[in-house]
Amino acid sequence: MTMDAAALIDALRAAVGAPQVLVDGDLSAWELDWRKRWRGKALAVVRPGSTAEVAAVVKACAAHGASVVPQGGNTGLVGGGVPDDSGTQVLLSLSRMNRVRAIDAANLTMTVDAGCVLQVLQQQADDAGLLLPLSLAAEGSCTIGGNLATNAGGTQVLRYGNARELCLGLEVVTADGEVWDGLAGLRKDNTGYDLRDLFIGSEGTLGIITAATLKLHPKPAASLTALAACANLAQCVALLALAQSRLGPGLTGFEVMGDFALALVHRHFPQLPRPLAPAPWTVLLEYADTEGLDTARTRFESLLEAALEQALIGDAAVAESLAQSAALWHLRESIPLAQAEEGLNVKHDIALPVSAIPAFCERTDAALREAYPGVRLVNFGHLGDGNLHYNVQAPEGTPAGAFLAAHEHGINRIVYDAVQAFDGSFSAEHGIGALKRDELAERKSPVALKLMRAIKQALDPQNRMNPGRVL
């Protein structure tokens, strides 16, 4: 450890207390990402307990020339929340900042620390008789600061929007250690540039989100869930259009799962229920109604009957209880876990116009199978908002790690070229991080990149905030 590093460690201990500055022992909980693809080495892991302490940490790092990597629940998938391997970066964990500051039922808002776990916030809102609709598979461990820093999506974007649409205000520590308080829960505020939207989705490269004011919604009077079997993706898209016309804004979820994606779930988690026979595509629909259970059930079942009559689905199963509904969602949410059990895979988090999805999949499936015979496609995701997790698993019997190392670049080229051809995005909800930085540089328009770099230079001229990520 150099003298400068020693002085910085002393300054960090003075800022947050010695027990909250970790430099020795096993730090893999912070230095290793969720996918176990990125392992870094931090100079120190620092755990501030307040916004003032975050500001003090940032000022200390700036004074000693160190960069800062903010981290929430460390559930990211693109290597954006772990340090590099230089041993010079300070990993700033917001996990101790987990206080719900206020719930304003009349204003339908809650103001919370950035380190609050998403599931805890969902429960706090529920206890207040309200709904926080942001929901994703990692909600038991991801934090709201990370959700906002990556503009997380999840399963209810179709009805409620991304994390950006659910945030009314932020508190941010800037690159020079100042605190911007923009937490007012206003739905209308046209006093200049929208600073909030600069920091949402910026992945910690412009400043550190320390708190947020979130939109809440009234809880629905009834919620119904069903699985439906479709023969092809064109039928899935037609079913979505029918559901939107029949259910309107009450359609809160529309997830699609390919046959191999569900086959992996049943292979690795055979104890989970299997309500429908295997089909090329299985759709999970969720409908929330404000008029009560009987009205909701009549409307929902009418939709499914119409879909059967129009031959859009071959079979359907409606959950008869909250437990059954949770079990259907558990099938969907178990796909990433089943993939992890199967082995490393090439992940793609892509967005496309919904109308283009059938043609995209037909073309790209064929191109991948021609280039990599035996490759297995794990295709699932949020069809309602055009977001697919279009993942590629090694052929049966091929070592997954070796296949990933040898072919990830070539597979990405095929998939992302096709995404671009269909006017899509190669990152829908996971962010850029370190994993997709080169893709951004290659595929984003030069004008957009110039504007992004100008913003980065203006807000973080010394490049201290999560350097090497995004840009």
C-alpha cells in the first residue's frame, strides 16, 4: 500500500468510521459480480450510513485522486457495479442506507434511501394500502438505487413503465461531493433541465443516487394470472393485441417463454408445477382490475375464450388463488436460475418493435443455428413492451465456459446486427456497464455519443465516477 493509499484509507475511516471501511479478508461479496464473470480488486469497500457520509467519501476520494464505484445489491448483469482489478478504486456500498424516509399517501409517493431492497419497499407500500409496481426477478436483493441507476424494467413495464417512469425525484451526491436535493414529489416542475433524468440510467458515471421519491399507485381490487399456449410468436403478438383491446390498461403483464426456456426450468427444478403441456411458446398474462374479482374474472375468461375461438391459443390455465398465481410467476422467474444451473451462456437483453419480433426471431434463430450447429436458444421476456432476453446456450455436451469464450463475440455480432436491422436496441433494461461499452461505441450514433461525452465531461471532468463504464 502506497503512502497516498494509506492516507486515503485514514480519510475514509474518519468519514464513516473504521468498522465501515473494509480492506482485508474475503471481499468477494462486493468484488465479484452476480454472473461470476467479473472479479475486481478494490482498494477498500466503504459502507456509508448517510448522504453526508457519502459526500465525505466522494470528497476524500477526489482529494486523493481515487475513483469511486457505487454498488447497490450487486445483482447487475453487465459488470457495472464491481471494481476493476487495479486495486485503486473505492467500492462504495449503499447497503446501510436502507431507511424509508416517508410515505405520503395523499400524494401517492414514498421517499426512500438508495440502499433499500426493492422487495422491502414493495411490502412497505403494501402495508400502507398502496402499490409500488416495480417488480423483477432480483427484487429480494436488488436495491432501488441500482434499479434507478440502470433504469430497471421488470415485469410490469407494460402498465406502469420503467423505473424512470416511477421516479419523481432524486437526491444525488455529485462528483465533487456536493449534494443535490431534488426529492420533491412533484408531477409538474418545468424549472429548467430535468436533472433527475440525467442520473437515472447513468450507472453511477455522473453521480451517486442516495435517495429517491417514488410514485405509488392504488392497489387493484383483483388480480388474475393465466398461462396460454401458442404455436408461434405471431400468435403471441396477436394475443397481445387482443388482450390490450379487451383489457385496456388492466393488462399489467404479458410475458413470453420459449419451449427450451421452460424445458430448462423443468429439468433443473422438477418440483415446480407444470400446468400446461409443452408448447412452442407459452404466454403468462396478468390482469389487474379496480372493480372486484367477479368482474375481473368474467372479463379475463372472456378474453381467453375469444383467443381460443380465434385459434390464437391452444390451451390455457387460469390461477385459482394467489398461491397458484405466484407459482405461475415462479416458473417465469426461474428461467435465469435454470440457465445458471445449465452453465454459462451468451446473454442478450434486447428491445424491438413488438411487430418485428416474430420476423427477428425467425431470421436470427436460423442464422445462429447455421453458424453454430446444435446451439440452444433460451428466448423469453417481456413481449408486452418488446423486451426479449434472447440468450444462447452451448450445444448439449459442449463445455459452456469454453463455448462462451470461443464464440461470444461472433454470436453477439449476429444478434446485434439483426437487432440493428430491425431498429431495435441491444440493451433494453440491463444497462451498458463494462460488458457492452464497446457495442455502444460502435452502434450508437456519433451525435448521441458526442452529447453523452459532453455531459460526462461537464459533470465529472476528472472521470472519478465509475470510470470505464458506459463510455
